[in-house]
Amino acid sequence: MNLTPLTAISPVDGRYRSKTVELDDFFSEFALIRYRVMVEVEYYIALCELPLPQLEQFK
């Protein structure tokens, strides 16, 4: 992954990039956004499986 503000773990990525490159998939801002979306989607799916009248039209 290319080094961008979203994939950087911290300001030390420039100097220590060779040592932190494998961590950016898990600890970068991009990873935070990706995993947050995954959790939200799973939460939405779980809500849709409940008999909630508010979500009846989404089944």
C-alpha cells in the first residue's frame, strides 16, 4: 500500500517506513475506517434479522 495520510500509522512512518509497512493494514486511519464500516454492516445485518417494525421494508 502506498504511503498517504490515510495509510500512515504515525509521523515516524517516513523514517521507519521499512519497519512499519506491515502494520499499516491494521493501525492506519484507512484500516480504522475499513473495519468500522465492516462492523456497521454486520450490525445492520443483525438488526435486519430481528423482527423490528422500523426495518420491515428493508428485508
